[in-house]
Amino acid sequence: MPPLPSSAPIGVFDSGIGGLSVLQALRAELPHEHFIYLADSGHAPYGEKGDGFVCRRSLAIARHLHQRHAIKALVVACNTATAAAIPTLRAALPELPMVGVEPALKPAALASSTHHVGVLATRGTAQSARFAHLLAQHGDRTRFAVQACDGLAHAIERSTETGVDDTEALSKTRALCARYTSALGVFGTQTGMMDTLVLGCTHYVFTLDTLRALVGPQVRIIETGAAVARQTRRILDQAGLLLPEAAPGAEPAAIALYTTGQLPALQAAAQRWLALPPGQCASISVPGFS
Ligand code: DGL
């Protein structure tokens, strides 16, 4: 393949709408870049489906974005897909610069004064070898309590679907957040308590207000969107693929969003969380590996 121009889009994907929290940070960091976002909502949630499935879906999506949209870089905006598939994706597409997302254990360990940190993640991430390795790297001075949150990403996906009662969806999400934060233990700033909470799934960023109310105002909540966006800038820069600051008359930054699930759900999420108009969203099918 000939080298890609810096004006090519950056591809971003997640099992669903969770990666929109990463797209939000990418837009803030790289406001003049073009983005293609793919939500695999037709196959979400990934977190309870097993590594083989997640790996096959991730590979199909990465190839689709590379071949059909000629992306210049790929952001895997999903902790579960990163844990299950990033070595496979890098091996399959060695020419494509790639950034994955991992629970922010290192920043949490550095920030925690009580040296006790809570982590919410999907079952897939929590049980992965990659996460075990991260824990081993950063767990010497810090105690990490880890909770697999079955159903939470699914409940967040459901909350944007048509025909779902908003109040019911919110109370379902709230109940799951309450169950999982209390399973972690006691939050607070006194010795023995968790003073830091890591959001190890990109979907959970959209429950930030609920989680904040549950753990209290003094607890630091860490998510990875901004760090991933800075890392994306770095790898584009290293590869000479950073789009120069918009010159007068340059094309405005384009964002196109696709879903393998319900189009109105993606449109509602894009409008609610990124203020993007429904016309920028479309349905797509990425067959072959389901
Ligand atoms: N948003 C994804 C993550 O960061 C996965 C959620 C799911 O599909 O289970 O892990």
C-alpha cells in the first residue's frame, strides 16, 4: 500500500458507544484531525463473550477500517478488546500505528495517598493476562481491589436505545453501579479506605455522575481518554502523520460514525455526549467473524 497522507482519518472502535468517551478526548486533543468511529453495538457487550470472540471481531473491524476507510492510525477505544486482541491486531496490520486502552493503574498508584485503589472493569479485562501483568507491575505499594461489572456496559448501551424508558434505564445503571462500588469496599480518604477509583471500561465514563455520588466527592476517579489522546498525538507525530494545524481555507475536521447495531441508539449517544448531529451516523455491517 502507498504511504497514507496525514489528511487520512484516524479510526476508532469500541464494542459499542463507550469509545465515544475516548473520541471526545481525541477531538479535544486533535481538533483538526478527521475521525471514523465504529461502534460494534450489534455484538456488544464484549466483556462477557470470551477472548476468541473479541479477538475475531476486533480483527474484522480493524481490517475493515484499514481497507475501506484508509485510516492512518487505529485507536482501540476498548479495554476488553485491547486486553484480548491488541497483539493480534499489531501482527496482522504491522504498518498501521495503533493505540490501545488499559486501566490506568500506574497513575492511580501514583495518586493514591491511602495506597488502596478500586478498579471497575469488564470480566474480560479483569480476567485477562494483560491485566494480571499490569497488576503485578504496579501492585507492590498499592492494594488494588478489582470488580468485574457484568451487565453494566450492556445497561449503558440499552440506555440510548429507542423504546427504552429513560428513568428505568437510569435506575438499572444506578443499581449496578451501587452494587459494584459497594462490592469493592469502603471509599474515603482515611487509612485503609480507597481514595481512588479507576474506570477500566470506556463505557463507565458515561456513569461518572452516578459513580461520583456513590463514592463521594473526595475520591479521585481516573479514566484514560485524555492519556490515550496524548499518546495518539505522539505516535502520529513520530510517524510524520500529524495533520498540520488547520490553515485558513482548509477542510473542516470530519467525523463519521458507524454502528453494527441500532442506528437511532448511536445517533442518540452521539448527540447526547458529543453534540454531533444524527446525519453524521450510519449503519454498517462488518461480516465474517461473528
Ligand atoms: N467499552 C469496553 C471496554 O472498555 C467494553 C464494554 C463491553 O462491551 O463489555 O472494555
